[in-house]
Amino acid sequence: MTVRPEVRKMSSTDETLFRDLLTKPGGVAHADFVSYPRSKQKTLTRIEVLTPYDNRQTGQERWSIVHEDGETAAYLVKLIPDGRGGTTFTVQMERTGKKKGAQ
């Protein structure tokens, strides 16, 4: 999955948590692979912070991915403090977008 530096900066997470959210089982790339197993080119195009994460209360972000055919998918990422200084997360597909140019 391609992630441009300016998109990475949209997330409120630190580098370790961001990498986990992107690459770990149950993360965004995994969820997108399950939903779009034939897609070979994926680009994370936007991260929208819905509720900032501060390691004390649950945060929420929306991550948007565009596939090579122009179809988009959005994933709701919940960042949940574990009470011991760590963070767990959940990733859920929010909706499937339309192809670019479609109405």
C-alpha cells in the first residue's frame, strides 16, 4: 500500500502505532485485502481525525483507500487505550465508495 508523507501526517498516532494500524493482522491493509483481494495497487489517500487520540480516551480516525480501478473504501479506525500505556485498535469498513467520476 502506498502512503505519501503528507497523508501519514494526517493521523494523530505515533510511528509505531501507525505502522501497526497499517500492517498488523486486523489492521487497515489486512481489512482492505479481505474486502478487495484482487486489488494490487492501493493508495491511502486521506486520514480524517474524527476524535483525537490522547492515550486516555478512545480516538477515532477514518482512513480512505483508493484502488487501481478508482474504487474507494473507507475504514473506521478506533484507537483504544489499554490502561497500561499501550493501545489496542479495531478497524471496520465504513462504506464502499464510488469509482472516480461516477455519480
